[in-house]
Amino acid sequence: MRFGTDGIRGVANAQLTPELALRIGRAAARVLGGDLMSIGRDTRWSGPMIEAAFVAGVCAEGASVELLGVVATPAVAFRSQTSGWPAAMISASHNPYGDNGIKLFAAGGTKLGDDVQARLEAELDALAAEAAAGESAGREVPGREVPGREVPGREVPIGDRVGTVRSAEVVGEYLDHVVASAFGGDLLGPVVAGHADRRALSVVLDCGHGAAASSAGEAFRRLGAEVTVLNVAPDGRNINDGCGSTHPEQLAAKVIELGADVGFAFDGDADRLVAVDGAGRIVDGDHLIAIAAIDLHERGELRNDTVVVTVMTNLGFRLAMAERNIAVVETKVGDRYVLEALDSGGHSLGGEQSGHIIFRDRATTGDGLLSAVSIADVISRSRRPLAELADSAMTRLPQVLTNVRIASPMPDVAQRLGAQLAEAEAELGATGRVLVRPSGTEPVVRVMVEAESPEVAERWAQRLAEAVAALD
């Protein structure tokens, strides 16, 4: 399988070559359909190369392309949602600059289901076979009407039937949408009209030299916050480099230095969020989702009084939601699975510990900027600091997460460690939890252990990590 939990990802020009990107573009045009596709990218060095190859593939199938430039993934999803076209994002999210990836959105801005990904895999196999056999070279075939891409015996668009490329701007409309999600969108400066009890927040934003660099600060300035921005000078190589959501230490130091109220860090494509409170303490996705769930619940806006999270979510979150009579639905890791559960159950909030948070009434995917604005909204309305909101929302049980690098895939790793997992679960009991699973984005197996004490969690995490390594 080429597709992981968040699209296709690999080292640019090694695993993710222009040739593969071209085939992905062709397969996407065939499977997702439509006459037009919107495409955005983040700031990494290989972005233009992968984008160009992907665009060529789409156009070769007779579909046209709308280039959005360097934009956040949620802005691409927003464009797809409002236009009704399928879309793609060229990004490797939080990975180092040398990696790249392709995320695809169905028409309407939602991530792809397993069935659609399977169809794309089949098309990629067919295209690879065609290339190997040389069937695509030098064919003289008549054009055909577009759309209507029949795989068996398909005709190839030629002449004026190939797709065209145009540029489009989405950031302005997307920022209008994000700003409108807070305070009813009725902001006139530091004090919101009709809300004299609000105060201007002092906010520090770490954009990680990524896709949020040109938009996050503007959103918060329009909301009347006092804004300091970090890492907004991308050069293609510095995305996620010691900064952003995977390295929030710089953000924490700046929040303390300035005496700011709160800090928010985004990953390379700005679809996830990590926060820092006024004391420089990191607040992860579990706490942020808990804060949002409680706020929506108290205001009667948490549909079905239910929140959707993944198996990686801390046990303390589940216990906190149970105390407030908020139901918890659990999914596999991946925000697309969270979205599927939100839509199938008619729920309004879900997300991941990593900081992908979906406010389903406002977005179709995880949105770091919208999530930051929403948390700032809670802080401002409640006039309570983030530290107090986080501490009152949930108590995090000690959790140890270890990544074990592997040489070959281990989809059955949990089954192979059945005896060790059973032993761990027996000792941990109802106040602990263990999870061993292969990553969908990296060549690692993730070992997660929760327990009443950090010593017990660390001991079991080490034992299970060693057991995984012995399998490789």
C-alpha cells in the first residue's frame, strides 16, 4: 500500500519521485473525477517539482488545475468544500524538509475513505504496468469528451482536450472563514463590539517556516490580539527545523520572555496545533480537545454530547469526559477516521492527541489555525488562562510513547506480541492501557503505555519496544 494514514509520503526524488507523482495525478483525475482540481503546497524545497509532476498527470487525463500556491492544508480543504471540486495538497506535514507527500481530498473537502484509496492503488498499479509495457508512448488516439474516464480501452485526451492550468487565491476567503468562527466574527479591534468583558490576548505564534507563515499572524491581528510571530521566513529547507508543533521549546521560551497569555505552534502544513500556556507548559491535543468539548457542552453546542478521538488519546481524557456525561467514540489513528466517525454519527467535535482537531460544523479536516482561534475564543470568553482551563479539563495519566524504527512493515505486530501485551494489560488493569501499532506515516512501530505511575509506564514501554525490535 502506497497510502498511509495521511496520503502518500516519502523522501522526495527517492520514494516520492516525479514519475510517481505524475501517476498519482493521473490516478486522482480518473478516480476522483470532475473537470477541475485545486492544488496547494507547503514551503519545502521539493514542492514545485512534485507539484509540477502531479499537475502534469492531472492535465494528461483531461482535467484542469487551479494552483493555490503556498497555503495551509485546511485552506485547500476549504476551497474544495466551497467549490465542490476535488483537491490535493503537496506536503509532508511535520516531516523534515527532505520528505514530501501528496494528500488528496474528495470533492467537498473530505479525506478519502479506504474504498477510494483502494481504487487509487489499483489505478497506480495499472499505470505502472502501462509504463513498463510502453503502451503510453507515441499513441495516436482520438480525443474524447471529458469527464467520463473509463479505464478499460480508454481514449487519451489530445490537443485542446488536455487540461489547462490557472492560478487562484484562496487565503483571503479562508481567513474570513477562520475569523468568523470566533466571537461571531464581529471584531472591531482589541475589544469586541457588544462584548465589553473581553480582553485582548497576548499571543505568540510559531509558524514553523511552513504554510501558516503568511496567514496565521494576520488572522489573530484581525481578531484584535497582540501578536508576536516566530519562524515566518521559509527558505525551503527550514520547515519544521527545530520549530513548529514538533519542537515547541522555542515558542515556550518566547511566551515566558514576553509574559504572553498563550502560544500556538503549527506544523508544516498547518493542519495540527500544539499550544503553550503562560508558564511555558506544553498543552497537547488531548487537553485542547477536552477544553473545546467542555466549552461546547456547556453551551449546548456539542452535538449528541459526544466527542470523537483515536486510540492514542490519553485515558485521563476518557475519564474526564465520563465525569461530565460526554460520550467518547474511539477510532483508529488518522484524522480521516475521526472525520468518518463524526459524519456517520452526526457529531461536531473530534481529533487526535497530535493536535489534529476537527470542528465539524466549521471544517472538513484538521485545522491548526481555526483550532487556535477557537481555543483563544474560550480563553477570552471565560477570562481564564490556558493553564487553568487545561488543568480543570482533564488529568493526564503518565504516558510513555516510544518509536521503534523497523526495516520492513509490521502490520501484524500486535498479534505477534500477543503474549507480552496480555501480560502488560493484566498488570496495568483498569487504570492503565497499552497500544502497539505500526505508523501510517513513518517506518516505525509506535509503543504507547499509560499507567498510574511514570515508572511502570516506562518499564513496560521499554520491554515492549525491545520485543518489537527483536521481531525485526
